Amino acid sequence: MPHPLLPPPADRPLYGGWSMLANAAAVGSMARAGFDWVLLDTQHGEHDDRSVRECLATSRGAAPVLVRPATCDPHEITRYLDAGAAGVVVPMVSTVEQARAAVRACRYGPAGTRSWGPHAIHCGLRFPTPAEADANVLCAVMVETREGLRNVEAIAAVEGVDVVFVGPFDLSLSLELDVEDLLAADGPEDPLPAVLRACAEAGVVAGAFGVTAERSARLRDLGFRFIAAATDCGLVQSGARERLAGLALPAQHPAVTADRVLSAR
Amino acid sequence: MPHPLLARTATDVLLGGWSDLASPAAAASLARTGLDWVLLDMQHGEHDDRSVRDCLRGTRPGDAPVLVRPPRNDAQDIGRALDAGAAGVVVPMVSSAEQARAAARACRYAPRGNRSWGPHALDAALPAPTPEQADADVLCAVMVETRAGLADVDAIAATEGVDVVFVGPFDLSLELGTTVDDLLAADGEDDPLPTIARACAAHGVVPGAFAATAARARRFRELGFRFLAAATDSGLLQDGARQRVAQLRG
């Protein structure tokens, strides 16, 4: 059964905002801007245990908020779910055993290894029952190594994996390919089509880290349906550059002259 | 003598980035994209004493100069932001020459002012600037954003030590019972913004303003303003996120 957050594969893609800044206001901005999901990145972003709790506490009710733990570690995964994350995107999953460990960390016993103890964030609220929590948690595993690519069919088939999420940067490093070449390669045996096929066969959603508009559109066109479409710090940087470019005056015209021309119009 | 940061305003407009988010990485992002200055906003932004120190410590040589807007015109607030390494301050709600003088004096050590000596631990391993050097390098902008401030703008602009008269169009339009758009559209000789620009020209200080959008920045530039907050980090993030989603959904 597909996860409630996820669309049927033929439906429109879900676009996510990737939070690098350990800042609750930035997370809230992305959650309210129309993204289908937001992710707090503790692997390469600024987030830590405290910022994850702060951001989850202030973004309730907007888009679902996921967390990328720094490693495939049951304690970390449990802790972010306790804090209220809607799910996790677990990095560096290269084997069936690792995928199974990630899935089990997301579920309470007997199916999994998650320890009971929702955080103080739920104080005064009704706790979800273990069965509800298990049904609502989203588990995405990142395939981003040569080994993970080789095992992708078996990883996608692991019970409880909802999304196989490609990390194109690490995967291209592992395959000794350029990222753009990895994205361009669309032959049936090429890496990304192989991931898509494995996901389709297993009935799980194929996701990937796009971040720029161009790469996100390319991933969508290839068939990915769960795409990280922007980072907060990237949007600030690209927005600032675009704003400056939009306000640039021709170099040969000092502002004073240009303004006189504008005023005369 | 114009402030060193303001030398280019004779022929150019300095465009600034306004940091609402108490995030050193967001502030550094603004400071490295080509903007001429960055401001950490403690009045209406998220910044507090700690985030100001964290953001200033996170800047590197080559980054745009970082200013601070203290929450109010208070000598301790101003001194503390400068101690932490701010290149200057943009002081809100300055409505009289007395208030302008208080802001300018808070930026300078005696005998020019009443700043207390004590650069932060930030500078412990660096040679502290001499009081004279610190006074020469500090930028003092005062915000004219009330009816009283507008009435007194000539005396405010004439105040020794004021480098920039900076318009807050939102508060000013609230005070005047008009809208921001109407305030910006009014370009008759005696309308508020031309009056402020003229007072600045008469006293050799730079007219500045909070624009935050590209359209308002263009309009302020047309009106002669030379020191413009051209974008906020939170605004860029919100606009960028909406555009990205719209673009991909087609």
C-alpha cells in the first residue's frame, strides 16, 4: 500500500524544499510556499538535534517535514521521528541489510526497532498509537553508491521502503561520472533508468535530489516523482544575484545620468 | 568627507541585502552575492545579540560590510553592535535633531561622542582599531519614518556625524495616513521623498531607503536615493520558493 503522503506513480510529482539553514523561519517559508514536503538536512545542512526540534515545533500544519539523518542509525532516526518528523530520508543505503535497518528503525516492534517515547512536542496532544505512527511514517532510502545501484532492485523490494531517493552527487562521484552526464544518460541500462525501473517493479516511488530548476525538470522528465526542487540557501543566493542583475545599470552610464533618463520618461 | 563605504554613491547606487533570518549562513549568502552591504535587523528581523555576534563572526575579508539595525535609538544597543564588529548602524525612529545627535554620538568615542570602549572578544586576537580609526570607519544612518522626522529632516540631515538619512517607507506612510505606493509615487517638489532627498543634497549626506522589492528599489533610485535595501533574505526565499514550484508545475 503506498504511503498516504505519496501519489500514485502516474500522478503529478511531489516537489520538496531542502532546508540547509538551521532556521525555523526559513523552514516555515518553504513549507508555506507550496512545496509538497520540506526536509531538514542533518547530514550536509546546518541542522542538528536542537534545530530539528525547533523547526518541527514551529512548522506544524504546513507541509510535511522530513529529516535526513546524518547516518543510517536507528537512534538518530528514532530521535527525529520522536521530535515529530513525518519521515526520514536515510543517506548511503547500499545494501538490502541497510535498507531493512532503515525501515525497522522507523517502525515500532514487533515489525521494527523503534523505541517508544514521543518528545515533549506532543505534550498535551494525543500520541499516535504505535500502529498509527508506523502507518504514517515515510521511509526513503538514498541510493547513491555503485553498490547501492547494483542492489537497487532488492533495495526497492524491501518491505517498508516507500521511496528510493537518488543522490546524484554522491552517485556520480562513486561512478566517476559528471552529474550532468549522469542526468543525461537515458539508455535502458543507464543508472537513472535502472533505478526508475526497479522502483516501478517494486511499486515504490522514485525520488531524487534536483535542487536547481533545470535538474529538477530533467528528473521529472525522466520519471522521478519525489524531487528536492530547491534549497533555502540556494534560493537566497540565486535570488540575491537575480535581484542585483535586475537592478544593474549599464556600466557606461553612471546612475545619475541613467536616473535623469528614467525620470524624463 | 563622505564615509569610505559611501564614496561610490556619487555616481552609483549602493544596493544592500536585509537579513531578517537569524542565520549566519543566510547572512553570509547575502554578503557574497555582490550586494554592497548587508544589514542584520534587530528591530523587526529575528536577530538578537547572539545572532549578531554569530553572523559578524561568520563573515570573511571580501564579504560586503555588515551593518546592524538596533531595536531602538539606544547608546548601549548601538555600542554593543559596533563592539561585535558591525561596520555601522541604521538607527530606527529618528524624529528630531536631538535624536540624530544621540545616534551619531553613540557611534563615536569621546570627545566626538559617548561610545564606551570595549571591542568584543571577536577582536581579541586582532589589533583593535584606535578610537580615531573606529570613529572614522563607522557608518551612522538614521531612519526618518515619522511625521516629526519628516518635519525636522533638514536639521537631521545637517547633524554632525550623520552619514545617511534612511527612509522607512512603511512607518512613514502609516504616520502620514497614506500608502507606501502613494508615498513613492508622489514626486512633487514638496512631497515627502523629494523633500528628504533635497535635505540630504543640501547637507552632503546620502539619501537611503528600505525598498526590499526590485520595483520599489527602481523607484527610489529614480527619486535620487543612493543607499537602498534591495532585498530581504526572507523575501528572496519566499519568492524563490513560490517561483520554483510554479515553474516546475507549469
